[in-house]
Amino acid sequence: MSVDTGAEHKGTPVEPHHEAHQHEHPSDRNYYIVAIFLGVLTAVEVATYYFENLSTTVLVIWLIPLMIIKFGTVCGWFMHLRYDNPLFRRIFVFGLTLAVVVYLIMLTTMEFWSSSYGS
């Protein structure tokens, strides 16, 4: 059962409990800019394949921050975490942090950072 409050969002009546969570939806232009940004980051990541003189350690140190930036951009823009409850953002950040820490621990355990293995 819908309660009429007189408020509408794009022609659709809005429930009273939804009014507090309304926000201006980003324009198509903003999404194109984000898509181009993600495309450029992906091109940079793919381009690292063609650098033959870089050690694997340098590549990992270069690619992990790019991965984090892309993760944050996708979650913030396409999953709309910017507008959700901060608890959801904390959950995603915790998951990302845990994944990176576990990955770095695994690399350290396998002696990835030593000069003989990481080259």
C-alpha cells in the first residue's frame, strides 16, 4: 500500500521512507568520463605487458595501486556506493584491504621480493 506524500521522482510517486535517500543521479556525460578513465587505466595495465625490462616486483608494485583505483571507481560510480550507507563502503574497503594484505603475505611467504625470484 502506497502513501501519497505528493513527492515524485521522475514521475513515480516516492514512498516517505525513500525521500531521505534521494540524490541527483549522475548524468550520462559523467558515466562516459568514468568509462574513458577506466579505459585509460586498463590500457596502462595492458601496456605493462610490453615492458620487457621491468622486473616482476616493479610490475606488481605498479599494478596493485591501479587495481585499487579501478576497484574504487567501479564501486563508487557503478555500484553507487557514494550514496549508500557508509557501512557498505566500509565492508568493500575491508574486503579489498584484506585481499591485498593476503596477496602480499602470500608473495612474501613465497620469497617473491628476493632478488633471485622476483626478477
